[in-house]
Amino acid sequence: MRSDIGDNVRTLFSPDSIAVFGSFKELVGLGWGLLKNLNDFGFKGRVYPVNPSYAEVMGLKVHPGIEEIQGQVDLAVIITPPPAVTSVVRQCAAKGVKAAVIVTENFAEADQEGARLQRELVEIRDRTGIRILGPNTVGVINARNGLITIPYLIGYDHIRQGGIAYCSQSGIAAAQCQPLQDRGYPISKMCDLGNKCDLDEVDMLEYFLADRETTVLSMHLEDVRHGREFVDAARRFTAAKPLIVFKPARTEAGARASASHTASLAGNDRIYDEALKQAGALRVDTWQEFWDVPKMFEMRPLSRGNRIGIVSHSGGAGVVAVDAAVRAGLEIAEFSPETISKLKDISPRLARNPVDLGPVLSPAADPFQIQEQVLRAVLSDPNLDCAFIVIYVGVLAPIQLVAEVFERAMKDISKPVAIWVYGTRLSLLAEMSRELDSRCLPTYTDTETALKALATQARYSRYMGQRAVSGLKREKT
Amino acid sequence: MRSDIGDNVRTLFSPDSIAVFGSFKELVGLGWGLLKNLNDFGFKGRVYPVNPSYAEVMGLKVHPGIEEIQGQVDLAVIITPPPAVTSVVRQCAAKGVKAAVIVTENFAEADQEGARLQRELVEIRDRTGIRILGPNTVGVINARNGLITIPYLIGYDHIRQGGIAYCSQSGIAAAQCQPLQDRGYPISKMCDLGNKCDLDEVDMLEYFLADRETTVLSMHLEDVRHGREFVDAARRFTAAKPLIVFKPARTEAGARASASHTASLAGNDRIYDEALKQAGALRVDTWQEFWDVPKMFEMRPLSRGNRIGIVSHSGGAGVVAVDAAVRAGLEIAEFSPETISKLKDISPRLARNPVDLGPVLSPAADPFQIQEQVLRAVLSDPNLDCAFIVIYVGVLAPIQLVAEVFERAMKDISKPVAIWVYGTRLSLLAEMSRELDSRCLPTYTDTETALKALATQARYSRYMGQRAVSGLKREKT
């Protein structure tokens, strides 16, 4: 294990005070953009802009240098040109700053001179103990305290608080590139690893394992530099919390592209695959899965198996879901005689898995009541570990009411469910999804990702079971 | 070949006059809903509501029976209760109606009595020559003449006119269930096959092959009843136009689910797969592909090969795209020395495939100009057959301007391109996508579907090449 991650890394996500180094030119300066984001997201700590060319910005005094700041500075965010970065980091270390986020680009990923400057950063860290995230990163977000170190305009000012930590090795998986507010992901923290000159995925595994606000970690990795350490840390992590890993560059061509993109060796994919399996990590294959699979863990209790029930407003969608479920590794549940009998009482046509609600709902006097009865009958079946539900949202659908029907139907049902909403207006689909997600009923924009989320959850549940058994065996011997 | 599909099937999509049988109770009657849709979509033909219980609806005289209508009726849309359907169809045939859409459910898909009624429909067709679509269908749409036979509220009143025909065997793939206006698919016609008591996929292949407004056909099939005929018709079709087929029930469990859903035999998937290959059909695997792959054919010229160039605002997205491209069967292009030199002139960091625009655009004085130069350099490379482009849409992005930059960059470039747009607000992504799609620059909501669309296009191009060669060989022998 690495030396205790200690206060310095915790400070990265929970600083009481931040110094910001950059340009504060209104609207265009990246330092200005960062202050605006901190303000919009409601960061409560002290913020010290530092730049000799400005006196005041957004009502804050700008300090000519960090030494002029009275009192403690916990975290520095550095967006100066590359040659200035090393001296700023030195000054920060001298002032007792615990951690620095270096947003500045053009280090090892760019050229030889950049690589030299990056080695200098490592030397400063070795000498002073200051921890560095980056360079070439947009840094971190903490949804609880409003901390954000991104200097680009975000387009929203709020992230739903929850237990998902997202950690990536590319800016595309950071908040300035993703509709996090529209999607309503319940997030604890986010971190962009950048060039990983100091802090890397292993530190983040340690940190998020200890972090009480994080229940599940989704990691995007282009490379892993310390394989053994990573597997050990991941294995410790997965004993307590699920770890989702999106490691692209699976093809040879992908590995070459990754190498030239991050100046890192993507390595043989089979070795990664094996290592991730050993560590109990849950590998996913698309950006969509990287974003959408974790909420299944955050919103629903762990399943006890992989037998799935499918309830759909459309028979055609049910057939497609069966295919996707089987491909994802799930098993189509056989309903218990009790469930069959409950369903038959409503309509003989409902008594099979997948349940096709379509022909029964449209002529019904109270379709909501039938829907609730069917869902409860299916979800409480002991032969079933999880469920996929397909809902039609019509133009006149009473969205609140539908969400409440689902909430009631799921009451006291401690099984994972995934919901796919379809209909004729994107705006209504988004609204229905938000309502369901906010009730811990996870929605998905396509069948395949929904089933993958359920299957991934079942995989983790099985892994935990096996681990418990092998732990018991070890104890006995 | 079946007997010439003739006027009766053409009438299904292009009637001058329609009789509507159903309830015209305001807001709730399905006949009323149908009239409203015809009105909203601007159908120009004559519409005759028929029902003895009403005198007038939406300003139209309601006829007590079809025999009371003066003049010719081309098409009947029937939404009466099941027992009344057969006598209505008989009256229609007597009146000389050429085709009937039977929306009514509860025929062979429901029970024995329904199956008996359905057999009666077939007898009437045999005796009278009236052609029947359904029962258990929402029928057809013709985007050009405003014809729509769906009796449910749609939530929009306009479909973009274009060359894609969608034909499905499930209501979920019809207009009352899909955001067709929001997505802006350029559509010629749509058809829901329903129970296929008469007209089926073979008739539709014949019809859409002859239909000049249709350039590409996307078919969702749960079963094929006349395998040999289907393969022959599909083979004739694919000699002239691309045929995309989404045939789910690939797994055994899926086949069982399909059998109970449509009362049809889904059959062994390997046989289907082989038959579709023989016919030159392009099989896809998800709803998303069923909807989004065809527009690549409609909007872009056919590629001459499968070598792809990738240009991305994000290096991380580029790496993922390489993986997805290789998996889909594409080959990462080697840029020509001329392209390499053009790119190096802009920035040495750009001179590789995938091109990572990120580090070059953000500090640039005129990022749009650079983007245009890079795109033109890459797209005009003779070593490259198609391209995948990833665009970031920021909060302040001048959407019109960006779309124009792309339009200029693509001018005179006759290669397929697929675009993936990412950013922080779903509304902006939708707006940007609409702007690009309307310029025949097809956008996709995920990397995998975009690459699948390009690969499917390359597959069809290869197929056409092979067919031409074997045609020549046959001529010689």
C-alpha cells in the first residue's frame, strides 16, 4: 500500500481556502472563468485570486503573490502559462499549500520541453510534499461543498448530490463536457487525472474507498502505470464498494491512438482485462455505460441473482429486451405459480415473462391501477432478482402521477430495476426520466445500457458472494 | 415474384379519398383521433367519416354507411370493434375500395375467436381482391401527402420529407411512439405490418423498390413467413437500394418471447442471418441502429471503401472511436504525405489519425478557420473513404456558425461522414444536431451507432461492388 493518502489528498476535495493563479480578464480569462464557476456552484470556502496585474475581480482582492495572502491556503489551482507553473508550485509549497491542481496544458503530452517541466514538478513534490493533480487536467468537483476547479463555462450551476464518484483520464468525461444537470446523476465527487505526474488512479482508489460520501466509483482509464499497486488497491476497494472501469484502447489501433494521445502505453488489452477481473472491477465498454451504469448501484439495493423479469408497454420492445438481457448475461425468470395466478386474474394475456402490458392497458378503465398491480405482482416474485420496465410516455401523460404509480409499486421492493422510457417528444422523455431518477428509479435512454447496468450489478453481487465464501474458507484453514 | 403489387398497394400510401370507420367521440374516440391527425398533418385528399351514430365531426358530414358515400373511396381505415370488422371490409370491397388498414386489435394475436375472424378477412380478400394491412396495426404514413392512419395522439404535426422508408412489425416503431420530428429523420413513408393477414414484408419490398420517393428501407421484423419469396424480393431490392433489417429474437429466449408476442415463429436465428446475408440485407442489432443507420444512406453518397479518418475535439473520444471503428469493421486510414504536410503546417500535433483538435483549438485566434482547414485536409485525402467527427458544443457556441463551417468544409466532398456532438446541455446538443442533420451532415447520439452507420454503408458499397463483378462474370459466360 502507498503511504497513507492523508490530509493532502483530502484537501484536494475539501479545502477551506483556495488560491487561484491565472488571468482574471472578464469573460475571457481562465482564472475569471474559474471564479465564476466557484461562485455559481456556491463554494463556501475562502477564495484568493493571485496575479500581479489585477487589483480586484468579482469583488475579491487580487493578491500580487501567494506570500501576500494572510492565513492558510489549502489548495492552489494553477492556470498560468507553462514556464511559470514550476515557480508558482514552489511558492505554494513554501506557503504550506497542501495540494495543487495544475490546469495548464503543454507538459509531457506536448513535447520534450513540456516533459522536462513535468519532471521538475515531480522533483518539487518529492522535496516539499505538496501533492499535485495534473498537469493538463480540469481537476476536481465536490458536489457537497460547491468546489469546482474547471475554468471553462459549464452551462449549469448545480450537480445533484449523491454517491457516485467519476474519475477520468480525459477532459471529455469532465463537467464542462457533459450534461450532468440535465441527466441528474447523483454525484459525490469528480476528478480528471490529467497527466498524472503525481496523483493517479491508485491514490483515487484509496481516497474514494475512505470517502464516506462515495458509494460507487466509475473510472475511465487510458493507461495504468503501476499495475501491481492498482490491482491491490482495486481489490481492497471492491471488497467495500463497486468499481466500474471503462478502459478503452481494447483494439491494437486503439492502443496506438491512446499512446499518442496521452504519451502513455495502453498495453496489451488481455493483460488489462485479466488484471481488472482479478481485482473484481466491473469493466464496461462505452461512454454511455461509464456514465449510466453506476446509478444502478447508487439508486438500488444489490440483486441476489441474475434472473430478470421484463414488463413492457410494447411487445416488440419486450422481445428486444429479452435478447439484450441474455446477451448481457442475465437469465429470463420463470414466474412463480403465485405470480402467474395474480397476473391471470388481471388478464390471461399478461401471465408470461416478458409481460406485454400493451393490449391490456389501452382498453382499461384505470390503466394506472393495472400497471401498479402488475408491477407489484412481478417485482415481489421470489423467482426474480431484478426487472426491466419499458414505459410509454404519451403527449398527455400525467408525468407526476405516473412517477408516483411507480414509486408506490416499488415500495419495499429491494430489487434492482431499470426503466426505459419511450415516446414522441424528447422533452417529455427527459422530464419523465428526471422524475423517476429523482425517486431512485434509474432510467436509461436505450435498452442495451439498461440491461448492461442490471447485469453489471448482478455480476458484482456474485463477486461479493464468492469473495465472502473464499474469506470463510480462509478463516477455516 | 408475387403478382404485380399494382394499384391496390400504391393506393395504401396515396389514396385520393379515405373512409374512416370508428368512434368520433371528441377527444376519446379513436376515429376522432385519426381525423385530428389527418388534419394536423395536412392530408389533402377527401375524408369520409362513417358511423351511424354521428351526424358531423370536425366540420365533416358523417355517413351512416359506406354505400351512402357519393363517389370513389380508395382507402378504408377501420377501428371498429372486432366482430364488426369483417362486415365493414365486405361493404368496402363491394364499394370498390382498393385497400383497408385494420387498426382493430384482438385478432390472431389474442385468441381462437380472433384467429377465426382473421381467417375470414383472408377469405374476403381472396374473393374480392381488396388488399388488407393488419389487423392490429397503426397502418401507414406518407410524409409527402400528409396521410396518416394512426388514431392515437402524436404530439407533433410534421415529419421531415426525405427518402427513408421505415417498415416495422411492432407499434413501438411507429410515429405515435417515436420523437420523429425532434430527431428530424428525412422520411418518405412508414408502415406497421401488424398481423400480416394479407400484405407483408414481401409486398413492402416490392412497393418500396418501385417507389421513387424511397432511397433506403429500414425494416423491423419479428418473423418472415415466406422465406424464399422474402430472400428473392430482398435480393431484387438490394440491387437498387440499401435494405437495413432489424430482426431481433436472436437468442433462444428472445425467439420464445417473440413467438408468444406475435403468434409467429421467430425461427432459428442462424437461418435468418444466412438468408439476410444472401439477400444483401444489412442487419443491425438495436432500435437505435434501426432508426439512425438509414440516414447515413439518405444524406451521404456511398463510400468507396472502409478506411476511416477521425477528427475529434477530444483526444479521449478519439481513442474510443478508434476502438468502435475497428470493432464495426472499419480500418484506420493512413493519411497521405500531402495530408500530413497540410496538417503539420497548421500544427505538428495534428498530423496523425485520429486528429486531436483539442490542444490546438483552445488557444487559437480563429478556431473555426483551423477546424475548417483540418476537416478539408482530412476529408479530401484519397487514402480515406469516410470520416467520424466529434464536436464539442459549448454554452456560448454560435450554433448556426458552426453548422456553416461544417457545411463549407464538406462542400464537394462526396464521402460519408458521421458526427457525434457532445456538450453540457441536452437542448443545445439537440439544436446543433438538427442544424447539421438539416445540412445532410448526419449526427449520432453515441459513438458506437455512428461508427456502425459508417461501417454499414461501407458494407453495402462492398456488396454492390461484388454484385457488379459477378454480374459481369455472368455476362461473359
